[in-house]
Amino acid sequence: MSFWRGLRGLVCALVGIYLLAPLLVVLVISFSAGSFLRFPPPGLSLQWYHNLLADPAWLDSLAVSLQVLLPTGLIATALGTAAALALVRGKIRSAPFLAAFLLSPLVVPGVITAAGLFLMFRLLGLNGTLAGLVIGHVVLTVPYVVATVGAALRVMDPALERAAAGLGAPPWIAFRRITLPLLAPALASSLLFAMVLSFDELMVALFNGSATLRTVPVQMWSNLRGDFDPSIAAIAALCFLVALLALVAEAWLRRRA
């Protein structure tokens, strides 16, 4: 058994190195003192992070991403939680069909979803607007919330909710005092996951943004298509840091819960 445990640990370590090695290379290049992408770098410098803070294009794209991710996370968490409660606790005959419909954005290619939203938003006049970007990101992030909260509801004992109802608690009070605290870790995970996905999403922002409404991934895409420098590695390192902080926050919230 000790041999198999050691082998399992070795395989896990190799897979982790395989996944993290490209990120570490990008992180090192972001501190390069050279004028183009090169590994190993000729020297270390913070010049590319300074360029990000001094470039209005990057600052504007960061501001747009922040304006999109917060409402996206809140709306997606609220809608996904309501849908998960209806699918798991509600007595709906077509629940499997509705669940497959809500989770379909997970299997449909992102470019197809983005193109469909583009055609719909053109009719509604939402192309190139902040509201259009938020709606598009909500469409892509709601399935993750439904899956996460639905899984938490399935392992939660419904007898607790019935006991609260039997003691005279109205449905809203039972939900607020029993269900909601028990779902808090799943809700926190869903919120953080939706915000990270919104921050990293490219296709919907590329189809439905505009020249003056660009998120960070769209700005990265535009930068990569031209003559790019290590500043792209610097913004990639910042994106990695955002995702890492979200994972740490999620783990901390689960531990507190």
C-alpha cells in the first residue's frame, strides 16, 4: 500500500508540474528586463508592470472588467441558486429537461453562444453596451452556479427544512435561517467562480464589446495580434493572481463555514 501511495503522490506531483510550468514561465517573463518575450529573461525589472499602470488602454480594459464581473457574479449567483432550488426541491416533472437546458452553455462552444448573443443583442440594441456584456456573461456563468448549488442541495438533508416548517416557520424564514446558512459555502464558491469566469471570458466580450468597451481578455487578444512585448506576460500574471486569490478566499470561506 505504501508503494501505491507513493506512486499516486508522484503522479499527482508530475501532473501539477505539467499544469503549472507554463504559468511559472509566464510569471518569470513578466519581470523581464528585455524588450521582447524571451526565456530565460536577460535580467529582472518591473518596467512592464509600470507600463500597464501607465497605459490608458490597459487601465480602461481593467475598469470595464471590474464593472462587468461584480454584477455578473451577483446576478448569476441569485438566478442559479433559484434555479437549483426549483430543480432539486421543486416537484417539477420536466426537471431533467430543464436542467439539461440550463447546463447547455457548458457543452455548446463559446463562439456559438457569442454569435447567438450578438444576433439577439443587435435586435435589442444591446451590442457594445455594458448591460449587454453583463447579460452575456451571466448566460455563461449561471450553469456553474446551478451545478454547484444543486450538488450542495442534494447532499443536504431535507428533513431539516421540514422540521423548521413543522415548528411553524414560513417558507421564507425556513430558507433564511436553515437552507441559506447551510448553502453559504456553495454560494460563496459560486460567486467567486462566476466572477473569475467573467474576468477571463473572451468570446462574448469580443463579439458584443466595442472599440471603447473592452475587457482585459479582449485587450490581451488585440495586443497579441500586433507587435506585443512582455507587458502581455505581466497582465497574464495579474490574471493568474486574481484566480489564485479567488481560490484562497473560497478555501478560507469553506473552512470558516
